[in-house]
Amino acid sequence: MDVRFARVLVAMTMAGMLAGIGACAAEACTSLTFRAEDGTGIYARTMEWGASDLKSEMVLVPRAMSFSSALGGGKTGAAWKNQYGFVGVNAAGLPYATDGMNEAG
């Protein structure tokens, strides 16, 4: 087999495999980061869960609200108060935001 032909064959096989991988449905989130001319960072994210209905509800949380983490088995972990108010969405009726933005951006 000619070396040049073998290289072309390998390259075409790899290209076909990569094209096939790209055609698969993805169920993942996408995140983007941008840097403005003044140096400010901008972050954006999507929640791409395919055909799943997350039953999301909008939540509005004021400043200085008390939170605590759950460790399971009825145990509580860290406790804190948020410095900034925020708006977000939950998922599946859970009592926390899965995505959102605070008032400072």
C-alpha cells in the first residue's frame, strides 16, 4: 500500500469518526466566558437537559437570608447568610436555586 494513500485513508477515517461523534445528541450544559474591553468578565450558562421537564420555578431571594447545608441523615453542615440578593430558578421543586444571578451581576 502506498504511504500517501494510507495517510489519506487514515485521515478520512478519523474525519468520519469525528463527524459521527458530533452528530450524537448531547445532554449537557454549555458555558461561555467573555472578557469586555474594560476587563470585566462575563459568564453565561445554559441548562440543556433535552426533553426533561425540570419543573423549574423562579425564586427571588433577598439579602441576608439564612442558609444551611444538609449533610444527610438529618445533620446540618455549614450555615451562612447571603451578602447579595439574587433571582434564580430551581429544579424539581427543590428548595434551592440551580441557576441564577445576584444583584451585583
